[in-house]
Amino acid sequence: MDDRWLSVDEIAEYLGVSKDTVYTWINAKGMPAHRVGRLWKFKRDEVDEWVRSGGATQANDSEGSSS
């Protein structure tokens, strides 16, 4: 199993969202992320669990839309 740390670009592609959405989720929704210097890194299994538990949902989100 691939258990490497993923970058913002990689996790955004994996989830099918923009990088801006990933940064918003880190700051506003507690997306599991680890700061390594100036970079954010992610473990796929932690993000999967966060999504399954409803971390990426909110009643007033306009999912799929980006600026």
C-alpha cells in the first residue's frame, strides 16, 4: 500500500477539488494536514476518514464551484 505523504496538489486532485478548497478546508474545517516547513502534507487515510465523517460537508457550501 502506498503510504507516502501527499502534497496539496496531489490531495486536491485525489479529492477532485481545487487547491484553494483544500486550503479553505485546512483553515476552516479542520482537514487533517501536517505542516512541514512551509508545505502542507497529507496522509490519504486520514483525509479519507475526515471526508467519511462529514468534514468536507457544510449546509451552505457550493461544492463543485470555484472562483
